Amino acid sequence: MGGSFAGLSRLNLNSASSLAGTRHRAVARSHSRDDMNSSNNKPLLCPSAQPDMEEARVLGVVGGAPGEPALAYLNEHLGVSDELLASTAPAKPTQVFRFAARCQEKACCHFDGKNCNLASRIVQILPAVTEALPACLIRAECRWYQQEGGAACMRCPQVVTETYNPPQDYRHAALGDLRNKLADGQQDKATL
């Protein structure tokens, strides 16, 4: 990740160096039990959103080695702007950043009306990549955390929004039953 991105030079990133041994990746989008976080009545956030979603913000910067991504979490809020998105060119913003945004609930293919099936699959299929909860600005409002607790957080740093040629377990965690609905050619790219 050479060069600096607009708005990031002033931010401190939390280290993702403890993830050097990560052997799996996860693609994600998130959801949970309630429409609102019961502790503060704010809408829950998806920790792997698209940059054009409502209330989108940067959650972290994707780093790590090829095949072993590691998210470096931001430790102050950074909203999405046209300038920020353009700063990633020629890469796609979702290849450089991971975004959080308001959970889309029933508009999302992973939401079953009550829970985020993606969060469930990530916890069931992918290994934890950290022993402690990562420093995260959205935990109190995170749909994955509200639904799956710390187990989701311990897998979250390996989650990337877009990847190509994912391993079978990664593809299964990302797509679940949706993979049966996709043509084989579309399964080589997992974007959620």
C-alpha cells in the first residue's frame, strides 16, 4: 500500500501485525437480532459495507500479505467522500478500505429477517485470527458483535469486502447457500 490516501495521513491506525499467521480470508456483510442497538437505540452497523451505503465510514485499511489480508482499524471516524474514494485509483475503494455503514437488514441477501447469516457463517467456518478483541470504533453498534459477540470480533480482521479466487471455506463463509445460485464463473470473485 504505497503512497498516502487523502484523509488518512492524520489518522493513527491500530496495528494488525498480530495477524501474520492468518491463513484464511473472509468476505463479509453484517446483520443481527434487532433493528437497533438496545443500549443506545442507534441503528446497527454492518462492518463490511459498500462505500455508497447510508452513513458509510471507513472502518479500516486492508493490509497484510497476498492471501492473508489483515485489517488495520482506524481509531477515529472518517466519513466517505468522493475525494477519499478517488484516492484509491486505480484500485477499487473496497480493495483498499473496509467500510462500515447502516445495516441494510431485509434489503441484504444475508439477512433472514432476524439475523445476519453471513456473521453466523464467518463464526462457524473461519478460524479466529486474534486472541483479544481488536480496537474497533463501531463495536457498540456492530451487528456482528450484537449477534455473535466476541467470536465475530476475533475473526473480523481477516475479513475483506472483495477478493478473487477465494479458498473453498472462504467462499462458503461468504456465500453460503447463495453459491448454488451463482454461475461457476461468478464464484471466482466474491464481493459482498
